Amino acid sequence: MRVNEITDSIIGAAIEVHKALGPGLLESAYEACLMYELVNRGLKVERQKGVPLAYKEVNLDCGFRADLIVEELVVVELKAKESLHPIDTAQLLSYLKILNLQVGLLINFHVEVLTKGIKRVSNNYAG
């Protein structure tokens, strides 16, 4: 699958979850339901995957965790809050850089129409 097909499938699954549950739940509920939807669509999904930080010549386990990694290509960070902030995008971009991945989706379920809560983030340094 190409990255765009994967992100389209993730967005479709997220919309399905949001239609069923609506806004107002905890992030963890949306995460579990989205993982269920993605797996049912035949996608490989890792949930709460550790993101090790390499600093100089040492790898550090700092407790960073990516909400979902789909097909080992797309990082999905979920939120359930009033609005997204620049720090949310910065967090996702940092995960993309650390994991050397190119594309991530930031999805905020605390909106009336989910398409208004989705942001695609690209890491131009992945290779």
C-alpha cells in the first residue's frame, strides 16, 4: 500500500469511529476503537509503541509513546481536547524525525465534524 492509501484508510476509519461515538470521550477510547477499525480493514497497527530517543551516542528510554503506527509508515497521534495547538504538531513531527518516518496524522476527536480535527504532518528529512 502507498502512504496516501494508508492515510485515506486511517481517515475513513477515524470518521467511522467519530460518527459512532461523537465527541466527548477520553483519547484512550478513541484510540482503542480506531485500532479495532484499522485492524478490521486489514492494516498492521502498533499501539502505544515506544519511541526511543537517540542523544549523541546513547539511546534513552524517555517514555515517549506513539499512539498508533500503521503499516510501519504512518504515525497517528490522537487528541480529545478543545483545539489543537502548535505543540501537538511539534510532538508529532518529533516522533516522525526520531522514527525516520515521513507522514503522520494528528486527529482531534473533540470536534463536531471530524474532518476539521485532522491535520497531516510531513517530515521532509525522512529518508
